[in-house]
Amino acid sequence: MHIIKKGSLEPDGQLAFRIVEEAIRKGLMLFAPVGFGGATIKICPPLVIDKDAVKDGIEALRESIKDAI
């Protein structure tokens, strides 16, 4: 997931890092931001994961993005 600055295509590495920090606080493990401008968040769920865990992870990520902005 590539994070860009609002209203542009410029990468926002600081926001990406804050999103990862918030996700970790919520129990969702993500890789540190990588890629162009350090603004890409890698999401790598286990190959064997149930629907409830996917839903929980998506909700934690959604909340993390909201809290980081």
C-alpha cells in the first residue's frame, strides 16, 4: 500500500511510518515502510488465515490510518 501526500502523487514516508506504528500498537504486525520515498507499507498475512482474522486485521489497519492522519 503506497502512501502519498494529500492532493499529490508525492510519497509520504512519515505518514506511512505513523500508520505502521499505530498498527503495531493495535496488535497488527506490518513491515517497516519500504520502497520509493519509504512510503510503501507491505502487508503480508499468513497463507492460512480465517475470515475473522482478515476482518480484524482490516479493521486495525483502517483505524491505524485514521489515527495516523
